[in-house]
Amino acid sequence: MSVRERKFFVGGNWKMNGSYESIEAILKFLTEGNISHDTEVVVAPPSAYLAHVRQKLPNNISVAAQNCYKCNKGAFTGEISPSMVKDVGAEWVILGHSERRNVFGESNELIGEKVGAALEEGLKVIACIGEKLSERESGQTNSVVQEQLAAMAAHIKDWSRVVIAYEPVWAIGTGRTATPEQAQEVHAFLRKWLSDNVSLSISQQTRIIYGGSVNAANCRDLAAQGDVDGSLVGGASLKPDFVTIANACQ
Ligand code: PGA
């Protein structure tokens, strides 16, 4: 395969799964699994295990929080702040995940503010966007993802610390992956949006990864698309298949 323009990026979103016991098995395959140096790997454990996972993993694997709030401290019961994420040694945070949007009702506006606050604190951000099935079926995919991206872009000064994750909601946890062509089509649209609204060089440098039922069987075909720079993996990130997915760029 030709040399990639952008470093391949694979994130593992563990969601609300894990215990000290079950995490041991994940740490084992991550540590012993021979992950390619050509891939930037980031795993996102639940916040209760962030510090533990950070301490246990080698430095070539980064750690992300799955969410954080827009303020660094205060009366926000149940939330964690960007400075806390940094303090426990995580470098990244996932923001705008569809489960945050759809289960917890987070708006584009709030997510934009969180992206700004996380970047301000020095974190790197996996910025998630994606349309629902009804939106795809009514031809609104581009307008939905564009609106979501614009709300975040308004708060981004340093794009080198941002990875965009396109995750169609209908493909998350459903076993129904977008075809490589469907993913490529939206990724190309997003790259053009960056070129038109931010700059050409940022559109060329920013990684746009795909998420939604990525597994060991479909990861290579997705990775072969010109505008797909990696993946954000949910269910399969809890299994040794994650190493295969991380190596899909080879
Ligand atoms: P999935 O989740 O791989 O289980 O579909 C992806 C995600 O939500 O990031």
C-alpha cells in the first residue's frame, strides 16, 4: 500500500464496560499484541478506570476520556472536567458521541463549548458526528454532519489536536456497517467542508476516521478508502480483534 498522507488512527471506545478483572485481558492484548508503529492508538476506558489504565499501558498507546464537561471545576455533580482528565494522565477526550447526543440530550451548542474547553486545557479531541437512519433516508446526511461539524469548528483554533470521527448512528452497535463507499462519500464531503470553511492545508492534514460496527472482517476495506484515516471502535475494542483493526493500515 502507498504511504498514507495522514497517520492512521484507531480509537477504542470501551463505553460503560469493564471491571478491574475484565480490563486485565484487554491490557494484555494491547500490550502484547504487536500493534503497528504506523498507527496511533488511543483507548477510552470509563472514567473510573482512566488512571489505572494509563498506569498499566505502554506509552505508545494513549488514553482518552469518553466525555468531559465544559468547565474545569464547580458545582456540576457527576461530571468530570478537562483538567481532571489531564491530571490523571489522559491526553484525549471523545466528545459529541452519538450516545451523549441521543441518550443524554447533548446539543450541538454544548458539544462545541466542550470541544473548546478541552482544547483550551491542552487535551486532544476525538470529535464525533453522524446522522440517524431517518436523516439518511430523507437525504439529510450532509446537512446534518455539516451542522454538527460547524458547531465544533467554531471552537477549534488548533486543528492538529482534533480527529473527526464520522459515525452514522444507524451503524453503531447494530452490526450494520456503512459500506466503504458510503463512508468514503461522507468523509470526502467533510474534507471538502474543511477545505471550504477552514483551509486547504487543514483539510489535507486532519484525520477523519469512521465508526460504526467496525470489526476484524471489514476494517481493511474501510481503511483502503482514500479519505478514511482509521476507525473508532466500540464493541470490538474489548476483544483481541482490536489489534487486527489497529493494524488495518498495513
Ligand atoms: P460499535 O461502536 O463499534 O460498537 O458500533 C462504535 C462507537 O460507538 O464508537
